[in-house]
Amino acid sequence: MKNLLMFACLLMGSQAFAASNSAAAPDHGAAISARATALTRTMAQTVQLDEGQYLKIKQLNTRMLTAVDDLKARYSADPELLDQHMAEAQFRYEMELTALLRPRQIAVYHQARENMTALSITR
């Protein structure tokens, strides 16, 4: 549940960034790219990504955001199925992300995720 909440917070933050840049992102693909860039930059600052990791994680974030938008469109009428598929997508994302990060970066990522979740619950 914590992971799902964290993921939702990350998505909402990236969507807010994309909405603020909507004039610069006239089509859906550009909006996803802007959201992926914002999310990746935040992660890069938090876990100190190298350039190769940055590029791979940006691609991963782009795929994930595209998948989330697709899931929302396909399962908007069935919230239970949407939650199930979102959890599966998040699990795959976490697994792929873990494969790209070094052990120390994974620890920092998990700590940042826990802190963000704790902050979002108390507010």
C-alpha cells in the first residue's frame, strides 16, 4: 500500500509539472516525455545517477508513464482491475529500476520513497 501511495505521489507530481508545461507540450507524447524528464531529474538528484543510468531510467520512466496512462484509459470503468494492473505495473517498474541502480542507490531510493510516503500521509 505504501508503494502504491508513493507511486501515486510521484505520478501526481510529474503530472503537475507536465500541466504547468502544457503549452510547451502540445501532444500527448511530449507531455509524457516532459513528465518522465521531471521524474528522472528528481531521481537523479536524490540517488546520484550517472549519465548512463539517467538515460536508461528516463526510458523506463517514459515506458511506465505511458503504461499508466494506457491502464487508466482501458480500466477507467473498473477501479478494482485498474488497481490490480497498476500494482503489477509498479512491481515491474520497481524490479527494472532495482536492476539499474547500485546497492547504495537502492538504499537511498527506498529511504527517499519512505520519507515521501510519510510526508504525504501526515499532510
